[in-house]
Amino acid sequence: MATDTELIARATLAHLRSIGSTEPDLTRSRVVTGPSGTRYAALANSSGVPLVVYRFDPSGGQLRVLKGIPEPVRSAYAAPDTAAA
């Protein structure tokens, strides 16, 4: 299973390759695990606002970009302590 650091690194590379216009702040980016065990790699800007979210598919080891911000990620960034994992 990929570590949180590996997921953030892979998501950052995918983001920079596809979008490339806004560099994420890795200190504010984090991996969030939803209630069903789904892992999301959220890349945030320097203000702590998620720019893009990737869902990790453990069966294929792939990251899939999501449209919008899923509730587990939204909740994690809205929490009072939003320090990166």
C-alpha cells in the first residue's frame, strides 16, 4: 500500500503534468481517509484551500482526479487543526 507521502508526491506530479498553472503547497497538502476507507490525496494552495483532489484506487495503484471536493476532504480542511499530515 502506498504511504501518504507517496500519494502526495504522485498526485503533485500528476497535477503539474496536467494543469501546471498553480503549484500546490506541499505543507498544506494531505491525504484524507474517508469513512469507507477511501484515500484521497488533496493538493492545497498556500492558503490551505484544496486545488485538486485525487482518489487512490488500491487495486490498480492508480490516482484518479475528481471533479469537486468530496465531503471527507471538505470536512478535513474545515476542521480547526488543518495541519498537513
